[in-house]
Amino acid sequence: MEINFDDFAKVDIRVGTVIRAEPFPEARKPALKVWVDFGPHIGERKTSAQITAYYTPESIVGQQVACVVNFPAKQIGKFMSEVLILGLPDADGEVVLIQPTHAVPNGGKLF
């Protein structure tokens, strides 16, 4: 299915820096609770992410990640997920995060 640029522009993908992460043992599938700083215009948002194959709470803090910031919040157990961290599956189906190759300002919009 093809989309036009206006359809793509509706998806607000921003970069932010992970400022906190912790295990999410209550999740049905292995996951982390992750807090991301998107800068002064968007602020801090949190999410649940099934990224435990390659990322630990300690290893992800300080990393920049790409996220969809304009989905509605979603309740996951007792945790409210406010953004979607973007990744791609490796050959085994494990999530590899989409990240900038150089540091960029938090809140920068993908275009």
C-alpha cells in the first residue's frame, strides 16, 4: 500500500535521550520501563519496550532513540506507555533500536 507525504507527515517521529530505565517484571513478555527526554518542547515521556535481548537498564541510559510521540497513551498493566520506541528485527526477530549515528538535539523531528 502506497501512502503520500501527507500521510507520512502525520507520524511524529522524534529523537530523545534515555534518562532512566528499569526492569518491567510485570509485563507478559520481557520488557523494560524506559523514560526518554525529548527536550523542552515535548519534555519527558515514558514507555514499555520489549528490547531486553540487546539492552539492559544500565546500557540504554544515555543513548538516543527514535520514537513516535503522537500515538495516544496506552495502558500496559499498571504502567502508562506514552511513546513508541522504534526498532528493527534482527535475523532472530530481536529488536535493534533505530538510533542516530551522531548526537543530535533532543526533540529533533525525523524528515
